[in-house]
Amino acid sequence: MDPFNVIYKRLSALEASKYWIHEATLTYRLSMKADDCNPRRHQLNQILSNIKKGGEVVEPGGNPLAPIDLADTTMENDLGIHYVVKGRAETFPHSSTLGKATVIARPRWFGVGDAKCTGRLDISTQYDIVQKVVGLHAKVSGTAVGQRRQECWKKWTEPGRCRERNDFNRLDLPKLIDEYPGVLLVAESPKVGPDLRDGDYTKTQLG
């Protein structure tokens, strides 16, 4: 596990996004390396706990950090990062040395690059989009449309494939763009995909 000051610097250097970022995606962007004793979610929990307590020193000879509760979306903070808990519970790798191989928890979604947490997409709207994109929303789940999206949507998030004439791009993406004007843009899809993705839906694992 990398030292706190290393992860903190990576956090502060994250590129701003108008989308909420699933915690699984965040841990990969922070280059967290997992092992049996320290799965990524466990490392993230420790980092958030240390930030909340404060007192850590990032630079040699520097002042201790003031406490920051990243879950408090009403307060500005120096990192410009907040998080909310949203969505159904997911199974995350845990540590067998701590007595269990997995843990079930609702995922955290992180807002990056906005000190007041006001300039990004509403989390409920984003979560609805995620479910519709992957074919699990109540309106399409169990239908031919939902099945097609479950089978095809991931290609849309892969760089260089966003304009391929697959069924998702041809049949589903235009409807989603019309439903969420100004939110989903074809040109953004390689970037939007990873930001929107849900760790459970894409089988992203933390361990």
C-alpha cells in the first residue's frame, strides 16, 4: 500500500469531471495496488479516514492537514472532492486476513474538481443514465432492448470504438442522447463511459 502522502497528492492532481466517479474507477485512477491484505476498497477507506481525522503531513516540514469530511457536500474543501453513497449494494473484494474474502456495501461516487460540489451532473440523474445504458433500468430490464444494451453497451466506452456502427450506437445511443440532451455526447463517450460506469455493472473489482 502506498503511503498516505503519495495517494493524497494523486487525489489533489485528479482531472476535474462533470460526472460522479464510482469508487472502483477512482481507485484505479489513484493507481492503488491491491493485495490480499489490502484490497483497494480497504485502502480507500483508510485514506478517507485519515483525511477526515486530519493531522497528516504531506510534504516534509509542512503543516499538518486540517480535517476534511469528504462526505459533507455542503462544505468547500481544499481537495475539491466530495462523495455520496448511491445505488444498490455491491460485492467488493475484502481481506481474507480480516476474516472474509468479500464485503457487501453500497458504492460511493466521487465528485472531483469542484470545491462547492455544485457544477456536476445530479447523482440521481447520472445513476438513471447508468442503469439505462447498461440495460438494467426498470423501464428496459427484461425486454429485448435491455438485453441488447447489456450485450453491447461496453463497446461504447472503449476508446476508438465510440463511432462503430454496432447495435448500441445505432439503436440505443441516439435515444439516450435525445432523452438526456447536453449530457450524453457521442464525442465524449470514451471519457464518459469510464466515469459513468458502475463497478457492479461492468464487473469492475477492487481486489
